[in-house]
Amino acid sequence: KLCYKNVSQGSLNASKDLQKEFATIEKKKEELADYLCEDRKKLSLEDVFSTMKTFREIFLKALQ
């Protein structure tokens, strides 16, 4: 039982840590939306990363 309790506590701590990480990511996403003058609720990180990737590809082609 002692081992099971430690595992449960470890899972609980990991869950709390993960929730903190998600909250931090969400806050950074909102800051990025503000910086890019985008709607905080509509900004998709996938779209931002896709746009950055496309920009990088075009930029590297321009350098060549």
C-alpha cells in the first residue's frame, strides 16, 4: 500500500505540474496574440507556427 500511495501522490504532483505548464503556455499564447494584434480567443498556435515555417522557407529561397 505504501508504494501505491507514493505512485498516487507522484501522479497527483505530475498532474498539478502539467496544469501549471498549460497555464503558462496559455498566458504566453495570449501575450503573442496581443503582440501580433490577433484575437486572443481565435489565435491558433498551429497557424502561427505554420506561418513562421512558410515565412522561413520563403526567406531562405530569397537568400539563395
